[in-house]
Amino acid sequence: MNIKREVYISVDVETSGPIPGEFSMLTIGACDAYQPEVAFECSIKPTTLNADPEALAVTGLSLAELARDGLAPEEAMRKFGEWVATVVGEDGTPVFVGFNAPFDWSFVNYYFWRYAGSNPFGFSALDIKSLYMGAKKSTWKDTRSSNMKQVLGAGSHGTHDALEDARFQAELFRLILAS
């Protein structure tokens, strides 16, 4: 039996709206949860002009600028997949870690399948909010990142920059497991 080591990869995305296909994934930030300096980030050309104004306001991203400067989705997902493979190596398996993982994973999964033909993370993700709720026996309301930051004593915080948020999530993940 060949058991591969698990490599926890914190992933955050910024999008133009609530669901993949109808809205675009605009940026990806990812890092090894235990080595956050080992990181990936990219901006992606929008696949649609559909946008929730609030989503764009929160991120400060511009569809026009991304259309000009972002990577084509095929290239972005190829590069992200190559980065994941490099971080994981031949003896590891990637585990997608996210804060509100269902949201981020839905976009990453859709884009990997649509533009790269497969998803290196498989069909599941580890949700930090759920992990915290179980570890701390908290209510769902108490799984807000601001509450976790205070309770766990995290030094960083979320900014709506995908890579910075991936690193913040990785810190929360490590602190929950250590508590």
C-alpha cells in the first residue's frame, strides 16, 4: 500500500460574483500551509463581463485591466497545476485548504476542469471554518475570520488580496491544529 504524504495548500480566489460559469475567477493566491513563502499568484482574464459591483468594490479589481493584463484561463490553470505538482512532488497529494472552502473550491474546480481537463485537488476541500467550529466547539457565527484572529492570536489578517488571504488562512489553519 502506497500512502502519500498530505500537502496542505491554502487557496484563496477573488471573483466577479457568486458562482463559476456565470461570473469570472479574477485572481488566485495559494501557498503551502506550512511554508507560506512557497507561493503562487496570478491574475486571470475575465471569461464574462458579468460582475457583481460589490464583489469588484471589495477587491478593487478592474475587469478592463484584467482583460488587458491577466493570463488566459488556460494558461493560468496550467501554471497553477504545475505549481501544485512541484510543491507536492511525486510522494505527496495536495489537500485544498480554504476559508469558506466551498466558495473558493467551486471556482478552482470549475476552472481546472473547464480549462485544464482535471483538478489536482480531486473532488474535496478542507474548510477552515468547519475545522474551527469542530475544534473549538463554536457556533457558526463565531467562525468569522475576525473572531478566529482574536481567539487564536493570529498576526496577519485578510485583505482581499488573494495571496495575502491565502497566507492568512494558512496561519489560521496552523493555529487551529496547534490549539
